[in-house]
Amino acid sequence: MALPKRKTSKRKLRVRRAIHATKIDYAAVHKCSQCGAPKRPHRICPSCGYYNGRQVLSSKTA
Ligand SMILES: [Zn+2]
């Protein structure tokens, strides 16, 4: 089984994790096509309950 030659430095580890965190910030929020509220992609909108142009959750707020 392959082993790493050197221990990953604190800086290298933190830089790697920081890149991952920024990626989440960039990619994880989309706008709802129905109401324009921020929502996660491929998820039902928490504001109006719409997904893919039709209402999935029954919400009385929308
Ligand atoms: Zn919505």
C-alpha cells in the first residue's frame, strides 16, 4: 500500500481546506426560478416549495 513520503504541512492542509470552503460558497446557492429566493441546486425551494416548474411541497405562504 502506498504511503506519503512526507507529512502534509499545516499550511498545505489549511490552503487545501480553504479552497474547498470557497468552492462551497460559489457553487451551493442558486436562485429559485419561481420566486427568486436563494436555494440549493437540485433541491426543492424552501420558500415556495417549487421544483422543476411545479409545486412539490404544499405551502400556504406562497
Ligand atoms: Zn421559490
